[in-house]
Amino acid sequence: MTQSVPNTHTQWLEVIFLWIAGVSAAMQFAKLSISYDAVMMHYQTGATLTGATLSVVGIAGLLFGVFAGMIANKIGYLKVLVSALFLGGILSFIQSLLPHFSVFILTRVLEGFSQLGVVVAAPTLIAKLSAPQHKSLTMGLWGTFFGVAFALTGWLGKSMLDQLGLQGLFLSHAFLISCAGVVVYFLLRKNSVLDFVPVIGGQSRIISQMLTIYRNPRALLPSLVFLFYTCTLVSLLTYVPRFVEAERIRATMLVALPLISTGGTFLAGALGQYIMRPQRVALMAYSGVALNALLLPFLLDQTLLFSVIVGVTVLFLGMIPGASLGMIPMLARNPVEQAQGYGLIAQFGNLGATLGPPTFATVITAYGISGFTGLVLIICCCGVVFSLLAGRIQTTR
């Protein structure tokens, strides 16, 4: 794929609005995170089924993530992005009507296609709108969209939920994501930098490429390191604050924890660039998560200290995506392998986001904070193993 007009300067306004579009799409996860208890109460469902409403958004990316880029390449990234944003607005509006639970679940599954369209199209457009000397900066900005969405939703969405209820929360999201679609369309529809020349391959080539990706440890291992992060993050942000009885501290955690996670991602990037290999950063991060999680059951009655340890846990957890993404250019032997690695990370990320919340919900319901800690320790052991394996691969730089 090539761009028909070379871009010599970064179009910051357009980049920022594309980032806002990503934030509005990530709120499809965040809005269910903060309204978890309200949804469970309204529909009278158990923790596992309610946890599924949080995670099913990832199913579309899990099943169709490999093909989403090809579709966007064929029909146009801007069309895919705007369509995905409008689809998200329509589905949030339907959710604001509080339909039957089966319809609600269906809208959540369809929101996965909205989410997938945004995360495939928006970063591609951002890269095209960025001058070469700014691409690391703009892609770093894009990498914060998930944490920022959770922080904003925890800050503003919680008060909306308290004052306007579930209907008001979902309707507000419908308005935000639809407005993002309108603004992005009119801002970018005549932008010549975004003219693409599509590259179309045959189906046999696609299947062969997929098999190559899964057999290549240089792409597979960073993705497995990333998988166990996505299993844990959304669940930790959703469930752990509920162990805190003090309403003010719990509300603060809903805002602060996503920001701490984002800070951890930036910290991992700096460590991996200047001090140690990303594989060692991932190893240190998983070890830090495990050690801090071990303390949580013993601090449940000490609210302030418990909250601090949760914050430190999230900081270490937030370092893992920075380390995983940093491994790919270090391990990849050529640009093709690098692109394959990023694609596989997206797919495994959706796998973790789909399986994590209902699994954690079931374990926490049965065993409380001790169950949470036990599951985190198992996940961290897996993360440590794959970080060590990735560390044994000879790097390309």
C-alpha cells in the first residue's frame, strides 16, 4: 500500500480527532465496566453472565481481526472508520432503551465490529497523517486511547450513571461516538494524503500467511506476552475497586487506575529503549504484578494501603503492553514480520479481553479476593514463561 501524496508535516488537528474517535470507541468497554453493578441489578443476571456482556465486544476482533485490515484496504479506511463509529452510536442508542437481555447481548456482540473497525482504521490514518519525524509520537498518543477512555468514563460516566441512570449513560455515549463520526468524516473526506492504492492478494496467500504468522516465534511470543495482560487489565479495573467500601476512594480508583496503567506503558517504552531489553521489562512487570497481588488479601481491611498496592499492581501491569509492542521491532527480521507481529497482537488482545472478564467474575464470586489473587498468579506465571522464551530469541538490533 502506498500513499499518492507524500506527507511532509503532521496534521495535528486531524490526528487528535482520530484519537478522540478511538477514545469514544474504547468507551464501549469502559461504559460496561463502570455500570457493571447497575446492569446486573437491572437484568437480574449473575456475575458470570454480566461479565460476558463486558467481554463479548472482543469476539469480533478475535474471529475477524485478520481480515479486517484487508476489508479496510479494499473499501477505504475512512469509510470503515466512519461506518464503525455510526454503528457504535446506533447500538448505544438501542442499549439506552434497556431492551431484553438477549437483545442487549446482541448489541454488545455487534459493538465488537464497531470496535474492530475503529482500531484497524484509525491508527492507519494517523500514521498517514503524520510526518516521519512524528510517527513515534502520534502512535504513542494513539496507544493511550484505551486507558484515557477508562479514566474519563470513571470520572464523568460515574456521575452520569448516578444522576441519569443506565439509559442516560448509554445515550450519552451514543451521542459522543456519533459526533466523533460526523466530525472525522467532514474533517478528512477531502484530505488527499489519505488517498490509498490498495494491494489485493488471493485467498490462498492469506491462508498461507496466517499459518506462517502462528509458526513464527518472533511474532507469536510477544503476542502471548500481551495476551495475559489483556486477560487481566479490564477485569482488574472493573472488579477490584468493588472490594473497597469507601465510595470516595472507589470513585477515585476508577479514574486514577487507567491513568496509572497508561503511565506504566510509557515507562516500559522508556526502559525498553534506553535501559534494558523489552523482554526483561515484561519479565520485571509480570513479577511485579504477582508480588503485589500476593499482598492484596492481607490488606483488604486497610483501605488506603490496599488502594495503593492496587495502584502499584496496575503500574506494573501497564508496563506489559509497552514491553510487548517494543519486542516486535526488536525481534522482527523484516517489515513483513513486523506487520505480522502487530496483527497477531491485535488478535490475541481480543482473545484475552473476551476470556478474562467472565473468568475473573466466576472466580471472584466463588473465592473473593483470594480467588482473584490466585488467578493473577497463574496468569503471571504464564507471562513470565513466555517473556523468558522471547528473551532467548536473538534480536535483530
